[in-house]
Amino acid sequence: MEFVHWFERGVGPVALRHTLTADLPVVMKHPAGVLAYRLRELLPPPLPAAPEPPPVTGRAHRPPPFQECDGCERVFRAPEPGRCRDCRHDQVTGGGAANAA
């Protein structure tokens, strides 16, 4: 069962059949010997090693939880409660809807 080694090296059944049956001599005295020779000598090289999987860190990366803005009650993602981006920007620049009136 030397054909199992071919499948381990990524060769499909169609390619293996082609390798074993292509360009056969018209008259053969030892057909089993021809097939054994082709299985042994035409075996492709091994596949390259699979890359190492990334290390497991214990927990999957998760986005920060949802927080409710202290200024406008908009929901946003942040590691800690506070103000959303627009309210932080308005607080720094002194603009915003509260100062427009």
C-alpha cells in the first residue's frame, strides 16, 4: 500500500492514476513491477511543515464593552465609563449644541 504515502504528500487520486498509467509500454512482462517502480521512484517530496499556530493567550481578543456617554447618553465602546468622542471634543474646544444657544 505504497499509494498511501502519495496521499499523505498531497497528491490526489486523479494525479496518482495519471502517474501510474501514463506512457505505459505496449507490451509489459511485469506490470506489477512497473507499478511498484513508479510508486517508489516517482513519489513526490514531502509537503512543507504546517506553520505553527499562534499561541493561545487564555482569552480571545474582545472589543471594549458598551458605555453610555455621561454628556449626551449616546452609547459607545470604551474600557471605562465617560464621555463619547464628540462630547470630549466639545469639552476641549468649548463648542457644541449646549454652547450654541
